Amino acid sequence: MIASACVLFAAGLLAYVFAPGVAFERSLDKSRLTFLEERKQMVYENLRDLNFDYKAGKYPAEDYEALRSSLEAEAAEILAEMAALQEAGAIN
């Protein structure tokens, strides 16, 4: 009895984990602008975290400057692409 319940539970768990989900299908429907907005928020959060960690003494100044400049460059690229999409009227 217990063994069959464990087998059924394991089968249900495997089906739940490996079955294609609705959340994955929804993520495919994102527009490029939505994706860029989410990415921009992630980069901004990373910049805030980097600044906090630097002030806490976790990074030397040269590492902080290199990481900050790469994150700022990525943010600038994202903002430029977002502006180009908005100008082209590609907002979904």
C-alpha cells in the first residue's frame, strides 16, 4: 500500500516537473520591448547591489570600476534598443 502510494507520488511529481507548462508558453509570447524592460530592471538591480557591496568593502576599487562600467554599458545598450523600438512603433 505504502509502496504504491510512493510510486504514484513519484510519477505525479515527475509529470509535474517535466510536463511543458503554461508559464513557459507565456514567456514565449513576450514582446522584445517587455524583455528589454525586464532586462533593464535586472541590470539596475545589479548596479545597486554592486554599489552596496563596494561600500561594504567586498570589492577593490579597480574591480568595482570594471564591473560598474560593464553594467552601465549594458544598460546603455538596452536603453538605446528600447528607444529605437519605441521610435519604430514596434510596441506590443
